[in-house]
Amino acid sequence: MTTRLIRRFTMHSTFRTPGGVTLGVEHFGDPAAPLVLLAGGPTMLSWPDALCVALAGGGRHVVRYDLRDSGASTTVDPETPGYTLRDLAADAVALARGLDDRPAHLAGIGVGGMVAQVAALDHPGAFAALTLTGTRPVAPGPVDPDLPDHDAAAMRRLFALPSPDWSDRTAVADRAAAAAAILGDDPAAARVRAGRVFDRTPGTEPAVQLANQVGTVFSRLDCRPRWRERLPGLALPTLVVHGRRDPFFPLGNGEALAREIPGARLLVLDEAATAIPDAAADEVAAAMLAL
């Protein structure tokens, strides 16, 4: 994926919700085309450039955006966020309606997948299709007994990594590469992405960097009430994408989502873990475009 090709498809901007929240957004493709809205997990760069370009090449207006407390979106105090999971879902709805008067295809990755589930359940008229990638049907915290939890060995190794100097771009990128190696992702790709995230982060305070690089703000959000029991009522065409080697949200979580959402299709990426590899971008884009 060349930088010139990405730039040809891309435009950066911000969007202000009716509630006064600023969201950092990035556009790919023709604004008159049907909208595909990609909720970051938490940063928009959780969605690979290659996938965004493939979707735009398939005739879609692709918009990826940062959740609050990450990237170019409103950052206040990631250690004590004054909002809930449902506020993040409302942000997605406001952005979708502000960009297009037609229902959007909403996609969420990781924690963004939790935002997407709640947004689709609470505001079904705003969306025409749903894609859930590398996520699970319950909030951060204790997992339901029938769902596989984080791989214990991988988590021990991950949490044993020393905290870097968050003001040092190279140290932050090195830590991201080491974490990717533990999780089964591409360390080189993770290093590049971490550097790009660092460059977009509005400060080097540890809490701000953690919110951007690791997404720890999510563990502090009010995620009640539960939404898993509502999933059988979803009436949207749904694609569930999951890496077969994902140790953070093991595959059984994606399988549960696909079982509980009527008519959902499960796409398992055999060579993927927690991230969508560039090599899988065309396959994922084709499945999303088919909804």
C-alpha cells in the first residue's frame, strides 16, 4: 500500500457532536457513496489503511474515527472519564447521521466492537449493516462462564512488560512491538502503528498515552446494563470477523456473537491474532461489501 495511493483516497477532519464532543475522523473515497463508519479500538489506526482503501475502492465512503480520549478526539481526563459506553455509542450515531442521511454500515474493532454492538442495539434506525471484529458480547471485566477468557499465559507475559518512558517515541514503539509478539501479531507492523499513534497523541502524559496505545480508559467506563441478552433482537445484516490465533479475545467470543445475532456470518482469519493483517484486507473488505 503506497503512501501516494492512501493520500489520494484520504481526507482528515473533525466532527463536533450535538453534545459538544469533538471526534477526529479520516475519510476515504467518495463522500456521496454509501457510508461505512469504522469505530476505532480506541484509535482509528486500529483499522488498517489497506482495508480502508479496499472498501473505498469498492464504492464506499469510508470514515474511521477515534473514540474519546484518543487521537484527535476530545481528551479530558482518561483516568476518570466522565462518560459511559452508551455515550460512546451515541457518538457513533451522531457521526453517522451527521455525515449521511442514509443508514450507515457500522463496524467496530476490539473495544470499538462493544461500542458498535450497543450503538446498533440502542439506535437500530441509524445503521444498515454491522461488522464486529476481534471483540466479544460482554463488557471489560469478568467474562461469562461460557466464553473463553484472555489466554492466561499470554496475559502474564504481556503484563510483565515494563512500562516505557511514554515521552520517548522509540521506547513506546519498542513496547508495542514486544506486545505484538506476545499476542501473535506482526511486531514490525505494530511498531509502525505505535509510532503513528504516538504522533497523533495530544500529549505524553502516561494516562493519555495509555488511552491511545493500550486503551486502558475502557476499564474505567460504566458499561451497564448488559447488552448480550439483547443480541438475538438485532435485525441488521451482520459480519463477525475474528482471528483464529487471538489470545486476547479467543475465537469462542466471535463464535458466540455469530450464534446469537440472527443470520450473522462468521469470517475466521486463520493467520490472524488480534489485528487485521494487510494480507487479509481484501478478504475482509469483500465480506463487508457483500452485506
